[in-house]
Amino acid sequence: MPYSYRKALLGAALLSFSVVVTPSAQAQNSGGGWFVPKASQPAPAPAAHPQHRAAATAPVGVPGPATDSEEAEQGSPVLPLPPIPNAPELPKSVAPPQAIIGVISVSGVMRQSSAAAQVERILGARRDELAQDLQKEQAGWRDEQQKLQAQAKSMTSDQIQSRERNLQSRVMKAQQTFRNRNRIIQEAAQVSLGQIERELVQVIQKVASAHGMNLVLHSEQVALHVDGQDITNEVAKQLNTILPAVFIPEANVDPEELAKSGKMPTTADADQQQLPATGPAPAVTPAASPKK
């Protein structure tokens, strides 16, 4: 294989690799830029109906596929359907209670959450470090390729191939390393935000119950409401009192391996701790081991 052709392939391989790091606290909700519990996430938009392409011109005497206008003129075939059973009348039952409505902005709660700020600060720094390391490694690839190009005239074909293989091996190992680091950051975000999600659901239920509300809607979906119906600030205050910080795995710890080892703090571990009945729950730090 000519060296110029191998050089082009190697250059394409070096430039094709990139790591996309999803922001931890912002990847969860593209609308407000903040995390939204799974139960309240909007359904994905339906895929657009594929457009019919114009049929190619068929040879003379050979019927081609029918166009949209021809199908409309001919009409769709009416297919027989089996009979459906009659729905019986149901006995009268108790009417549901009158709706007492509250509204909440989850993005507003997350902006005020000290735990969410902790997650964004720590994992944001890890994402920045990953991006800087990737840029340095890519610069090293380009330098090595330029050196190889400059020294190619004074090297034999075997020497060139050996240098190319070494560089390709370095690129492949680095790609795997960066993908793994990116995965660890994303899984650490899932662990961290999952704790906020579970606690947020409970806090919303408690605050709504305290106000006698039996229906809470997202404020972004409500055209009009009064101040007394908005529980955003109250929920944020309670969330910061109960969950001021969350457990975030260390940067050099794989969350999957931590979970397999059984050392990941869990709800069961927290239940075994003899905590006061009232007052804020102590934050679990990465260095602290769960009490038994």
C-alpha cells in the first residue's frame, strides 16, 4: 500500500474520534435545562411521516407504481372487520373528589437545590478535565503523524509501517480509555440525580398533602394560576432541608464496580442508621462508609 494512501487513512482515523459528554444536570430535561423525574417527562415526539418519492419512469407498456393522486382516486380497499362485543352498562359508583390543584416548576426547584448544584459543580469539573485530556491526546496524535510524514523519506517501508501500527494502537487504546471515563461520569450523574429524583417525588407529595392538594401539574403546562397554587419555592426549601447533598462516586471509582461490590450506599443502609425522627438527614460523603 503506498505511504500517501496509508497516511490519508491514518489521518481520517485520528480526526474521526470525539467524546460527547452529556452535562449531568442539564441532560435530563432539554426544555428547561434541568432534570425532570421520569414519570413527568413528556413523551417523545412521533416520527415524521416519510414522504413518498416520485416513482421512476417505467418503460413503455409496463405499468409503474401508482402515485398518491392515483391512489386517492382509486380509494383504499375496504377490509372486513370482525364484530366487536357490546360494552355492558356499569353500576353507578362514587364520584371522584373535587380537584384541588397545585402547580410546580421542577426546573425552578432544581435551580434552588443545593444538591443539584453540588452535582453540577463536581461532575462539571470532571467533564472539563476529560475534555482537556482529550484535546492533549489528540494534539499528540497530530504531532506524531507530522513527525512520521517528515521522516518518511529517510525511512524504509517496514519502519513506516511499524510507526503507523504503533500510532494506530495508541489511538485505539486512548479511544477506549476516554469512552470508559465518559461512561463513568454519566453513570455517576445517574447515581447522583437519582437520589434527588426519589427525594423530590416524596417532598412534592408531602407539600401537596399539607395544602390539601390532590392534583399537582407542571407550571410550564398551565396557562394561568394564582400564587397560592405554586408550591415550587416551598418544595425547594424542604428539599434543601432534607437532602442538602448527595452521594457522588469518586472520580476514579467505576459506579458499576462499586454497585457489584455491595459498598454503594443504599436506602436499606440508611434505614439501618438510627437517625432522629425530625431534622435534616446527614449527607453521605464519598469517603464515609455506610454504618451497620
